[in-house]
Amino acid sequence: MIRAEDLFQIGQFARPHGIKGELSLVTDYDVFDDTEDPYIVCEMEGILVPFYIESYRPKGRSTILVKLEQVDDDRAAKQFTNRAVYYPLTAWKQPPEETMTWNHFAGYMLEDEKQGEIGRVKDVDTTTINVLFRVDYRGKERLLPVAEALIRSVDRAEKRIVLSLPEGILDI
């Protein structure tokens, strides 16, 4: 049985690439060379499911085109669009703590030290100089600027970040 605590999120599938089942994996990691039989894990209908990699190749600086076994066309590949991609810690030669990036906070619960729980980080936007967490706050999407100066604590085990947000930022 695959357990969430034995996995580390390495990225997210963007969309199918072409019509033969390849997927665009947005990631900062090149972990597939570390093992003879690489596989990733995705949550499918509430269950963590392993998928073996048939082939992969780089596409740009932060994208890998991945072909999964038994995913042979664009229709089958579409079910993976926007899914988080996890890699087993036991197969990883370099500990994830040494290579943490902002993207790894997707899925973490955000909490403001004054206002309490805000919501889960749905996505991280690192395309601009200011890192932004995309959060669903009270039914509305909010983009929250995040800098190390705003972070009060990070609990990796509980996947929780406590922030000190500027007053009124959640009302914008």
C-alpha cells in the first residue's frame, strides 16, 4: 500500500503533449535517472496509484515530457491534466529537504497569525519576481504574495504554513 508520507511532490502534469499519450510534467527535478524502473504516483479517485514510466525526455528548463505505460493516446492522457505528481522517497538519492522550492508548498494549509486558517495552496505562481500562492479563500480565489519575510513557521509534517499577512490583503 502506498502511503502519502512515503511520497514527495515533484511537480504537476500540465496537459497532454501530442496524440500518443505523452504528458507535460512541470517540475524542478530530474529524478527518473536515479532508478532502473522509474514510476510516479498520482491520486486517482482518492487512491494513490503508481504509474510506470515508459519513456521521458526534457522539454525546456522545467518541463519533462513523460510517456506512462498503458497511456497510449491523448484521450487517456487527459485524465492526468492538472494532477499533482509524486515520487517515492525510497527511490530518491538526494533528500528532498536539500532541494525544496516554492512549488513544493502546493497542498499546504495557509494560516495567518492573526486571522487563522486561510485555505490550501492550490498552485504556486513563480513566473514573476514575486512568488504568489493561489488559494481558495471563502469561495473566492486569492493570489497571495509570499516572501520569506512573511513566513512565521513551516510545519512540513503537518503541511502547514503560518504567515504574517499585511492587513486587508484578503479583502482585495
